[in-house]
Amino acid sequence: MRSRYSAFAVGDASYLLATWHPSTRPDDLELDTRRWFRLDILDRERGGPLDREGVVTFEAHWRNAFGAGSQRETSRFVREDGRWLYVDGR
């Protein structure tokens, strides 16, 4: 989760796509002009060293030319071949 947040913060769309599960991954990704500056992990279910699935609830804070705000999401991840992949979020 933190590495994907960092990729959003630096605008690394290729990393985001590479860590997205193929079943839900878009063909391309266009990032907006938000400047992400803080990530708060609010809750975690599973996702430990022996788990194959995990759920993370987070709030990511941003700023842009029009103001500031945050995005709260609960994201699902699966581990395949030793790598965590983002599935989806709500």
C-alpha cells in the first residue's frame, strides 16, 4: 500500500499498473495534478507474511491549485508469486 501511495505521490503510473492485478488493471492510467502529502493507514485485515489476501483502509491527503482534500478507501490486495497486487477499492 505504501509503495503504491509513493508511486501516486511521484507520478509513477508504470509502477501503479505493474502492481495492479491483471483481472482489474486498466489498459492505461492518467494521473491528475494532485500533490499527495500524507498517508494514514486506518485499518488492516490480514495481509501478514503468511496471508494470500489483505485489506487496507487508508486516508490519503492531497493539495492542488484549488484547495486540499483527502481520499478514503478500503483496498483489496492479493499476493501472487510473492508480490502484493492491488485488486480494487471502495
